[in-house]
Amino acid sequence: MSRPKTIDERPPRPPRLSRDLRLLALSDALHRYAVRLQPDVNAAGLLVHRAFAAAFARPVKSIGSEAKGAMEAGLRDHVDRNLADDGAKVSSKSAGPHDRP
């Protein structure tokens, strides 16, 4: 039986896998951030889901991949934009003064 390879002996991870693992490592922090902005846990979870879906859909950048801080900032920005978009949709659906009986 062969001995397990050390970290130095393993082949390098593909860039997409490395990026995806770094993104997933940010999930708890991003969820806590979303819950602070949106107290409804389900709505906050949807904001996080949308941010990750967009991040995973982006093409992988070159070997000098994004730093953790830049990735987290991008995810938080996506949550902020979706929260603002959701708020705008809700306010546009509410009845205006001329629509009330």
C-alpha cells in the first residue's frame, strides 16, 4: 500500500475549484451579513443564494485570482443590490394614494 501524498506532492487544484472553495468559505459570514440587513431569515437566505449563484456563474479569472477581501466585498455588494431591488419592487407594488378606495 502506498503512503498518502503530502500537500506539497499533490497536483495543484484547477483554478475553478480553488475559486469555488474560497467562495464557499465565505458563506457563513455572508449569511450573517444578509440577516443583519434582512431580518426575515428566508429572505436573507435567498439574497445569499442569488449572490452565490451570480459568483459561481462568473468566469474564473487568471491564476492571480481575486483576494478573499475582494470576493467578500463583491458578494456583499450583490446582496446590497438585490435587497435594494427587492425593496423597490415591493414599494412599486403598494397602492398609491390615488389607488385606494
